[in-house]
Amino acid sequence: MASSYREGDKLPTVERLITQERIQRYAEASGDFNPIHIDPGFAALSQFGGTIAHGMLIAALVSEAMAVGFTRDWVETGRLKLRFRAPVKPGDRVATFGKVKRVREADGGSEIVCSVGVSKPDGESAVTGEAVVRART
Amino acid sequence: MALDYASLEPGQSISNTEFEVDVSLVSAYVDAVGDESGIFDPDDSPSLVPPMAIAAQSLKTVLDELAIQPGTLHAGQEIEFTKAVEVGERLSCRATVGQNSVRGDWRFLVVEISTGNASGQGVMSGKSTLMVPVAAS
């Protein structure tokens, strides 16, 4: 699919309410039952004071935004480099953000480099990073 | 017996396992993350697997093999998708230690993951940075 994205363009936004129920379902789907995510008693004694969402659950929202923007090109050529900067807690409504940083010709298409991330209700970035996708012409 | 994390050396194999991305796994994943892209409907035929579901399942094999300790945090993630995967495919995942170091109260384990399909083609590679409490490692 040809991409019409240009430098400076904003990427699609994905918003999601992160609930403890969603975190539990993600634990079951991913097999990651670390108590920091699902055991309120354990998590209360941690530096976070309560459970936090899996980083990969929040990262999935960035991938979803890229899939909306680039469909199959993302699935077949996407690259993602993320840092998990701040915890997302149950009750947080988070939103992805992203912008095209560079577009360059590459192998019969274009390589699109984007800055991406996920913000929390207070504006703090839970995740920041870079996504790269090769869009075919 | 608890795993001695200090003994893990760069290049050391952590896991070499196989898993199938079947309908139930994909359905549970799409439901858990709340994916609304419309691209990954498990009822489509053929149906694409969300690439982050492959990443999550691949990471699970690592967490299982490392018997990862409660309170472990996911600090960063790099992923590259190289081929679309359809529901029902069987994938193999190999993981090795990338780096193993201690800073303050945390052990930083970098795990390199490579996942391929039944034809031997790579579908995903990645690098996960895990922070394991030194007290537990």
C-alpha cells in the first residue's frame, strides 16, 4: 500500500482505558503473571504502591496505531524501539501519539521514520520511542 | 532450584521452543489489548496475527525459562517484524542473553529473541531489556 505520509504528519491516535480487568486479561493472554501486574497486595508494597500495566500491553497500542496508519506494511516491515518510562496504573486512560520524522526513498517504496509514544492523563509519557515502516509503492 | 541470574553470560541460550498461534490465543490477545484496528479479526480467513501477539508469546517463552522473579520490570523493547503470520501457524522462538549487568539495586538483563515460521523464515526479532531486583537475582 502506498503511503501518503509526509514529514511532520501526525499518526492515528489510539486511546484506551486501562483497567485492572484488562490487565488481568492481558496476563492470561500473554502468560505474564508477574504479581506487580495482578496482585494488589504484592504491588502495594512495591515502589509503585499498586499494580501497573504490562509494558507490552501499552506497547501494543503503539503497534495498533501503526497498523491503522500503515496496515499490512506495518505487519510485514515494522520496527519498534520503545522505552517504558513511567508506569500505567488501573484507571488511567492513555493515548498514543506519533509524528512522521523522516521519509526517504528505499527499495521501490519509502521508509518512514516516526517518533511515537503513549501519554497518560497527566500528560506524562509512559512510553516513548521510534517506529520505522517501509511503505511499498 | 532458583536460577542464578548472575551466571547468565552473553550469547548463552535461554530458550528454544515452539508455539502455535491458534484462534483462541489470537482472540484472547485481541480482546485483552482491545485492538480496534479491524485488521486482526480472528474470524477472517485467512486471519493475520497481531505482530505484538507474536512478540508477547515469544517473550513468554523467555519469562518461563528464566522463571522471572516477582517485581521484575520491563524497561525497554525493540522489535522488528519481517513477515506476516496467519492464525494457525506454528512458530519457533530462540532466545539468548544479550547483556547481563548490575546497576544499583537492579540487574539489567537484555534478551535477544528471534522467531521464525515452519519454513524457517524469520517473522520477528527483538531485544527485551528486563530489570530484575538484585535481591531476587
